[in-house]
Amino acid sequence: MPPKVQCIYKETILAIENEQNVLAGIGIRALIETICKDLDAKGKNLFEKIDNLKEKSILTKEGVETLHKLRVLGNDAAHEVKEHNKQQLLVAIQIIEHMLDGTYIIPHKVAEVFK
């Protein structure tokens, strides 16, 4: 994974593990933002950048809808200081891990194994 993605991922995991649920929610949003930036998603805000990932064939329609839910979770944490429960945060990070696998980890493994 790119260093910035890896850094915010680790910090978000630590926030979840330490039950810092507001910070974990903000981390979820920051992680999505960092991934969008790394993938050169276009748009003036995170909503548009997530939509652009579908246009770039990185996400499916369902993937876009799911990331928008996580974007709202992060917005609520950042702007409303809303604390999400551990189950919500664990599902959110699981969704992002799935995206990280498909976007970074699996393509890297394929390139290594099938040279």
C-alpha cells in the first residue's frame, strides 16, 4: 500500500482498538479520502471523488453506495462529534480492507507471481 494510505489505516485501526470511536470514524473518512487521492479520483469534494471511482471502473455501483455510507459515518464523526459503535466501525474497516485488497494487495501479488 502507498505510505500515506498505510499510515492512516494503522492510525484508524489503533483508534478502533482503543475504543476512540469518534476518532476512528474520522479515520474511516480520512482513509477513504486518502485512497481517492492516491487513485487520482476527480471531484471537488469526497462525494464526487467516490463517484469518480465508478467512472474509473475501480468501484461498482454497490461499492460506491457503500463508500458513501462510510463517508457519512465519517462526516458525522467529524462535524457532529458522533460516536459510532464498535460493530459499525468494524464493518466499516472490513469494507475498506476489502477495497485495499482489491486495489493494492491482490494486483501486487499477481504482478509478483505471474511475471
